[in-house]
Amino acid sequence: MTLDIRTIDAAWDEQWDALAGETEASGFMQSSAWSAFKRSEGYETPRFGLFENGTLIGGASLLVYPHESQGFVLCPEGPVLPWDRKDTAREGLRLLISAAQDLAGSLREVGLRIEPHLPPPAPSVLRNWGRSPVDLTPVHTLMADLSCSEEDILARMRPKGRYNLKLAQRHGVNVVQSDEMRDLSRFYELFEETAWRNDFFAEPYGFFLNLGTALFPAQCAALFLAEYDGETIAAILVVFFGRRATYLYGGSSVACRNVMPNYALHWAAMVEARKRGCREYDLYGYDPFGLPDHLYAGISRFKRQLGGARRDWIGARDLIFYDRLAEQVAGRLTLTHSERRT
Amino acid sequence: MTLHIDERTDGNFALFIDGDLQFDTADEALYHEGLTLPALCMAGSCARVLICGGGDGLALRECLRFPGVERVDLVDYSPEVVELGRTRFAGINRGAFEDHRVAVHIADAWEQLDTLGNFDVVLCDFTVPRKPDDARVFTREWYSRISASLNPNGIVAVNAVSPQATPEAFWCLRKSIRAAGLNALAYRVCIPSFRAQGYGAWTFMLAARRPLRLADLKQLECPVETRQLDLARLYRGASFTRAESSIERHVPVNSLENLCLVPLLLNPAMDDGRWTMGGGRWTIDDRRWATDYSRNSTSGRAGSLSSIVHRPSSADPSSTVFRPSSAHPSSESPFDLAPLLNAIPVTHPYHTREMVEAMAEQVIGAIRSLDIKRLVNALLRRAGELPKDLVRELRKLRDFLRDHTPSFDAWREWSYRLFAALVITMTLANTIAPDNAFAKGAHGLGHASMSRGYSGGFGGGRGEGGSFSSARSGGFGGTSFSRSGGFGGPAPRITSSGFRSRYSRGGPVDVYGYSYAPRYYIYCGGGYYHVHPAYQVSGGQPAARPEKHQALFVADDDMMVLDSGDVVITLSDGAYLLVTGGTVALFNEKNPEPILPVYPDPGLFRNIQDQVQSQQAAVQHDSALRRDWLGWVGWTSALFPIVAEDKREVRNLDDMTRKLDAAARRIGSAPANAVPASPVTAGQVELFVGGYLLSDDTIGIRQPDSWLYTDGRSIWTDKEEKSKSRPCPPLLTEAVQSILKKLQKELTADVASDKNDLRELYTDNLQLQQDLVQYQGIYMSSGYQSDYEVDYGTDSISVSQAISRTQADIQQNQIDYQQTQLSHDKAHIDLDRINSALHGLWR
Amino acid sequence: MRPPDEQHAALEFEILAAERELVHGQFARARDHLKTASAMGARKMDVNRLHASINAEEQSHAKRARLSGWGGFGIGGLGYLFLSLQQPVAWTMPLWCGLAFLAIPAIAGYAMGRWQGQGQSPQSRFWSALFSVGWAMCFYTAISLMSLRWQIGLAGQGGAVLVAGTFVSAAYALVAGTVAGVVSAKLAWHGHE
């Protein structure tokens, strides 16, 4: 077995997306469309392919935010590795670390942060990796299975979910699917209102403009807008990549809550996801315990009605490049010290 | 780069580049006339014009219609924008690109400038920089190069930034232009679409080698008609107050080795001196925040990191740095990171200050998993760069680590300076990437908490405070509020703007000045003088008329001081305890009359009085200061709104003091002979202070002179026979049920979360054990060669090291497991009891 | 021609008048008298002696007048330093107003007026007292206000606070300065005019 790692350029997009999209521990954040989006947000997105005897078996699409100060080399929802082949995974990861370290050498980054979607416990190959202070993607999520028939998907929903979906359909909530930039403002208005109402941080409009510009033409994302009485009353943004569709953002107005537009939206998104060949629908984050102060406390009850099964991930892990960190810390210590003396 | 054209139904449209508005056709003329015409008018000649950026062709349009313009060079690095300029925008730029006088260069202006010759007018129409790299064309070096390619009477017009939204960046830009040896004249132009995006009043800057005076703008004579801009009034936007322009003195110059414009754009109002530039990086000038902090500093060595990060008072490092952790009484908070965390800058437009602070607290938790030994060794490899005393400190730390298991406490106990520098470095590293603003993980930053500025606090978790409703420990029952958590910040104080806007709006506030939704309680006065007629013990007075009282001050999630001076402790959605006049009574929210008197527990009263007093002290301090201030300036309240506001604020504070005074008096204290409740015995669950779920599922309530028992159907006291029981009023049953249900819900969540943690810890442990066995196997089969290389995660280390590290991991895992197990067991036992009660008697 | 005795008496009178004016600091008048005396044939030595002492006295007066500005500022400053031991509210407002706007400016103004002597015109005594005591008050007010506001916090309203503070400082300085000026101009030499 010979493993080697090298940078793979845009010519590899198709092959890379096929591989990353089918790897369970990976996700849309490894896709080339997402990299394009992140580039427009100012990131550098180096990508490495891991080759075994010349065949692409893994790799990582990395994010580096160029900055005067130091940060982390990020690998959200990655790296793509054959995690079940422990030794290959270990060797692959080592190659990746050295590649990232070379990258960090020129960029002053203090570590590598990965976030593979592996169920706990963390594999022993990550023994020397520390738990990150922050996870980019939710650690607990609900995953609806789409590999069965539509009837089965409905059957797996909670009765109340099915009932509310029927209710929305009976009320005549009309769901429009769109990947047009001009519909973004309709979505954003609702999203912003929801963020304001529920007091969470809303990504700025520019973020969605960038996201739409990169993901819509690549057929990687779509908006679903619920219309009722001639008005848009709820909207969600769903990302499709490989085996999984992910509900990423949503918003609704308080006005017509009783016609249950959100159920109709998610149902439409699930149907569309099946059409696009996705086998899972990730509801993206929920609170499995019912803790009153949990981040997803409010929306969890709604998500549970849609019939997903709980999935846990090990969360983000950091590998610190100690020499780089020491350099930064030393710089800071020397500075405060010399200032004190002056 | 992403381009987006936002089309509107009225035919107007707007161009966004990377999410930033470039122009809106509704008012773009304001911008482009404002940028180009004053420069063209004031230049001696305008035969040769250079436009840097501006690929949309709109500034070009303005130049071309100006008489005397013979040639215009346009340099834009984005072919996409220029293409749009040629096609989509041809209608609004009047086909400017077709003009024979125009030469377009698709190139980086920075590279191209020197090849283009000299100009009479240069227009810098760049987008506002978002990354330090983009700020290159806003540096002193850039302007000197422009100055060099300017004809003697030439003039430069620069698209600046808002002096309103980002004053420091604005003055930094002006200073940079002046640093290049040019004279600068800035003028504001109000562009409604920019304002709508929150960019504030916009500014352009003229620069020239000759002096530029305000009068030049006043006497502007423009040979062409303007569409939207009123050139005659332009000069009005060109004067700045002395206070505004004094900012220029403090800000650095944006230069190639110090690209500070973007940080200044992102950190407006951080100009209180907390930041200085050093080596082209943002670093903390601890002298300034030390002054803020010196009041709390025991060491009194203001101006050093160690005075912020408290160290034991002795100056000799050998005796202080190496004190075992037990030498620190836990009550004396070892050090406070709050000022440090406050000073970490925001590095991206998506981030907010609260996010950065919340992140810093998360980082402190995560530093636990760092390998101190490796870091210390890596630092010592750079010993040459470090101050000597620090190297000494580090060497001793290394020696200590050689013989001891590194633990989290080692960081805090052994080298505060290192720990502080590490926290800053790691927090910065974590906040660099804008995506962290949107972190969705439960482990990460809560969105809600970030936008509100409240953070759970490291080490806050499940505290062991005096518990009022103690089935879930921690404060008054809920999760406790602790901003600086385990690092014990200074006592909470009302922030200066705490009440100003919120106090009179009706909602209660807490010590941090956050306001809550208004809450009302309707009752007839507390105490057991007016208990429910059915339980009047003796000498009851007729119940007063029910009154509605409003919550005034939130001491903790569950404790509120009402405007009447009474204190309410919320037990559930339906039940609360009212504390007044040395008495405690249980209420059902549906009924204004108390259900039962409850024993006045001295601990409860002490706790409430402490809370009220600390709040009172804070309010009084603030009020006295403001009163002194008003002593000076009070008579000008008719002239200055801010003084009038201060007057109102003092009235509010006085009102608050009166009410807190009243509360302190009204609450009273427990009778002198009152005894604290004995700790709960096995099988009992404390529901609230004085209320217990007993082992036979009956509820025991400790009353002033007896114990009252109820099974939901009847009630009896310990002085009476159970047979003499009276029927239990439905209000009491309901209240008990609601309390039980609330606790059930909370405990279920706690147990589930603990169970999950336990399961994960257990599987982790299995894995660790497996690894250990493997390492030991390798050790044996290698013939007990301790330096035999093995895989440890992605590291390769010697087998003996791998074994010892795995053992240490196992040990830590077991400690975590035991702690979680304890908390789980306690919650679980209580939950079982509550479940059985809710299934049995309290169904 | 007056008889010699009478002329001698007139001469003596002029010399005495010149000396009196010199004591009172009225140098111009003293010179006038001396001039008359000289014209009347006073002894050269007397005239020269007197002339020299007028010049010396005038110079020292001018010096004192120059220094009196700082003196007034110093007295005012000391007074206000004493006042700053506690805040106006703690002094009680009437007492504080009395001390800050009447007592201290009056003492400083009186002292200044005396120092400057009658040689200075009341107008110049007024202005110099106004500026000296005015600045002392201005510093006292501005420093007190700044330290107070620093403790309260600006809450993002630095601009408005600055305007109010500047206004109040200027107003107080004007009042205290005017009082000092009036005392210096009118009261310092009231009995001697």
C-alpha cells in the first residue's frame, strides 16, 4: 500500500464531490461548491487529495482565513478518510497533518481543527487531539431516513407532525422551490425577523448573497418558500450534497403560524432531496435532553415531529502545532513585558 | 468575489460586491458626483484622469461629461465588474466605456500605477477593505506613489469610510494620506441607501500636494449641472469638531508594515487606548486596562500583566509560583480574567464583542486539553526571546511537571502570565475565522446567549450555592448566573447605562442591567396573618384586598424583588413563595390569598438579604456619584438633554433604593430562635425551602409552629392525628403538582444529559483500556524496550510514554465519570421519588 | 512772583504731594507734582532722589502687578483645593456657593487688588482678577467634573458630556472671575480713593 497526499485542483471537483458526498463522516462543507462560497467570504480553500496506489480515497478541503494574527486550519465535516480502516486512516491523517503544517508554516496557524461526523466514542486515532472550544456543526442532530418510500417517511413522522402537514396542505399552503437569487430577499426578511424574535445571531444579508451565488448555480442548495394568501409566510434554505440533504436556515413570520407552513416546507424539501438522490435529511441540531437553557431548546420540539432519528457526533477536535503556539504566546509575553519596563 | 444585482420592482437596482452595497441606482449620483466633481473642479487642469476601481463606469461617466477631460485611464482588477459596466450598467453610465478617450486596464491598481504616467486627477474608488490585504491601497505607501504620479496642481479624490460609524478608521485614513506628504480635505455626503445599510454618513477625501482649504469647497464652480448633489452646500459637510479630529492623534497610520485600517474598521470605539500596534500585529497594551483594574488589584503593581492576573502577594517567584493549590483558599478568587477578555478585539464584521467574550470563556475550558509540557518545552526553546524572570518561572514549571501529572490547575497556579497570554492567543486563534460566529454546535457558543451578552460561564455549571429549591442545586434553583464563573470576577455592579433606558419601561432588571419581560403578582399581602381561611391557625386578620405588584429586580432566575418590597421566589409556573415581614408563605398564582405559611428559614433570609444589600450598595454608589455630578451641572438640565437624563436616572435610582430599602425592611429576618432545616434524609426530596417530598410520597411542609402533611386529598399536622385530617384544598394540590412537574422536567433533562455523558465516558474508557492493553502487549513483546515507538493517536511516542499517558487519560476519565455519576445519581434518586409521587398520590 | 516763603511752601507742598502720590502708587500724578516742583526750582538732588524712587517703586509695582495674576490664581487655587475635599453636595449647596463664588473669589480678588496697587486702573485690575480666579475655578470645575464622569461612565455620550462640562466650567469661571474682578477693582482701594 502506498499512500500519498497532494493538492487537487478544480479539475478534480467532480471526483472529489462524488467521494466526499458519499462518505458518511463527511458533509456539504467538504464540497467544492462550499469552498467556492468560502472563497467569496475571504477564506483560502486549499484542498488535498489522499491517494492509495493512485486512486483517490480521501483528503480534505481546508479553510484558512488569512489574517495578520494566527488562527486554525479548519476542516469542517472532514477530513474524508476511510475511518473504518484504522491504519489507513491514521496514515492518511498523518499525511494531512504534515500538509496542513506546511501550510501553517507559511500562514502562522497554530493548529488543525477537524470535525468528522463520527459517532462517539472518538476513535483512538484521535487520542492526541483535544476537544475544541467550539463546534461548527451541531453535535446532536436528527436525521430523517429518505431511503424508503414517501409513505414510510410519513409513517415515521410523529402523528402530530403528520397531522400538521395535512393541516398545512388543507389550508392550501403553497410551497415554491427556488434557486433564484432574487428570492433570497424574501427568505432573508423572514429569517431576520425570526432571529430577532428568538434572539439569536443572524448572519448578514451579504452572507446569503455569497452563499446563493456559489451554491445555487451548482445545484447544491435551494430555497423553499411557503406562500399563503399571496404572502410568503415561511422559508427554509436546504443544502443538497451527495447522500445527505441539510436544513441549514429557516424563518417564519408569526402571522400565519396556525396554517403550519413549516411542515409543508420540510416535506417539500424531503421530497426534493429524494429526487436528487439524497438518502438522509439532516434537521441540523436539536436538544436531546430537554434542558431548559439549551441552544436548540425551542426548535427541538418542532424538529422531533418530523420523524428523524437521533445522531451524535464526536464534535470538533484540535491538534495544536506547539511550536507555532509557543511562538505566538512568546510574542505576546515579550511584548507585555517590554512595555511594562518602559 | 461575488457580485449580486438586487433588482427591485420600481426598476431601480443595487450592486453588491461580496455582500457590500456598492451603489443603488436610486441615489448613485450623490456618490459619484460627490467623488468626482469637487476634484475635477479644484484641479488646475483635468486633461488626464486616472480612476482606480470603479469598474461600473459611473465615476467614468461623471469624468467624461466634464469639460477639458482628454483622457481617462480606468484600472480595475475585476473583469466581471468591468464587463457589467460595459453591458448591464451601460444604460446608467451612458455607455462610458465606448468613449474614445477611455483606456481600460484590467489589473491590480497597486501593480499598474507606475506604468501609467502622470495625472491631473486621480480618483480612488475602491471598495471598503474587509481583509488587511485589501487595505494595501489605503496605505501611506500607496498615497506616496500616487503623489509621485500627480502633476503639480493635481488632486486626488478618495472614497473614504464613515466618520460616524467608524471614526477611528476614518481618521486613520486621513492620517495615512497626510503621512504621505499630502494635504487632505474631507467632506461628508449623505447617501440614503448607504445609511439604510447602516454604513452611516459617507465621506470623500480630497488630497493634494498644495494646501486645501475649506474655502476652496465653498467657492466651487462647476461647469456642469449636477443631478442629485448640491455642490453649493458641500462645504457644510467638511468641518469636523475638535473632539472628532482629536481622534487622529491617537490612531496609527495605515502602512504596509502596519495594516491597521481593517482592525480599526471592525473595532470602532475601542480607541480607549486598550490597543496599541506592535510589530504589525494587534497586541494588548496592558498598561491601560490595568488602570481600570487597579482598584481591585491586591498586588498594586498596575501596569503589568501580573497585576491583572492576580498572583499571590509575595514577589519572590520561588515562594509564590510554587504554592500547592491547597494554599489558595477557594473564597479568595485567585485571579480575574475579565479585563483581559474585555480587551480581545473583534476581528471580523460577523463577530460581536459578546461573541468574543463568550468564546474566550469557552477557550478557558478547552485549554484543559492542551499539553502543558509540550508548550512549556516549546516556549523554552525560544528562551532567548523571553524575559529572564519568565524563563525562570517556566523552568520551574517544567521541573514541577516532570514529577507531577499535569492538571488544569497547574496552569492557574503556576504561571498566571503564561496562562493569560495563552488565553488571549487561543481566543484570538479561535475568533479569526468568521464562521465561528455561526457555530451551531451545542458545545459551542449559544446564539441566544451571544446576542444577549449573557454567557453561561465556565465553571458555572452546577454550583453548590445555598439552594432554595434544592432538588436542582445551584443558586435559587435554576441555572445560576455567573458571568466570570469559576474565576470569580469582582462583585456585580450596575453598569452605568444599566437603568437609563430600561428602568422605567416596566420590566424588571438584574444586576447586569439586562431587562426581563414584565411580571406581575396579585396577592393580598403575605405572612401568616392572612393565610387562607381554611388554615388560619390563630388570630388571623381579615385578608386585605388583592393588589397587583410588579417585579422590580431580578436577583437570580427565580428570585424577584417586587415594587412593594416583597420578595417572590418562583417555584413553578403556578406556585411561588412570598417572603415578607419575617414570614414565608406559599401561593398559588391563581389565587391572591396565600395557601400556607412556611417556616422562616434563617438561611433563606440571609441569602435574600445578602442579595438585596449588594444590589443596594451598587445602586447607592451609582446614585451618589450621579448626585455629585448633578450638584455641579444640575442647573443646566434645561439646556442639555444629557443632564436632564441624569436627573431622571437619579430619580430612578432613588426610587430603586427606596424600594430596596423597603424590601430589606419588609422582608425582615427570621425569628431569633429560628433554626435552619436539618439536611434531607434518604428518601426525601427538598422541593423548596421548607417543603419536602417524604418517603411515603406525602408532602411535608415545615410551618412556623408545626409540620403540615398532605397527600393531596387531606391535610394534617404533626400535632394532630392523621385521622383528624381535613380535606386538602385543590389550590394546594395544584401548586404541589406544578412544582413536582417542573422539577420532574428539569431533572429528567439533567438525568438524560448526565446519562449521555456517562455513556460517552464509558465507551471512551473502554477504548482507553483496549489501547492500554495493546500498549502493554507491545511493551512485553518488544522485550520490555521502553523506548519502542508506538502510535499514540497521530503521534509516535515511546511505548512507556504511551502507557503512562493512557493511564493518565484513564485516570482523568474515571474522575470525570465519578463526578458525573454523583450528579447523575443524586438527580436520578430525586427524579425517581418525584416520578413515583406523580404516578401515585400526586397524579 | 510769589514771596519766597510762599514759593517755598508751595514747593514743599508739591514735593510732599509727589511723595504722597508715590506712597499711594499714583506714579503719574507723583511725576506731575515733581515736575511742578522742579519748575518751581526745587533742589536738583531732591528731584533726582524722588524721581529715582518713583521709577523704582513703579517698576516694583509693575512686577507685583504681573505676579499678582499668579498670586490670585494661587489663592483661588488653594481655596478650591480646600473645597475639593468634598463634593459640593456634601458641603451643602448654599455653603458651597458662598465659598466658591463669593468668599474665595473675594479674598483672591481683594489680595490681587492690593498687590497691584492703585497704580493700575480699576479696569485692568478687574480683568486680571477675572482671568486669574476664573482660570482657578475653571480648572477646579473641569477636573472635578472629569473625575466624576469618569467614575460614572460615559455610556457612549462623551460628546454631550463634554459640551455640558465645558459649558458649566466656563459659566462657573465667569461668575467667580467677575466677583473677584469687581472686588479687585472696586473694593481693594475703596477707602483710599
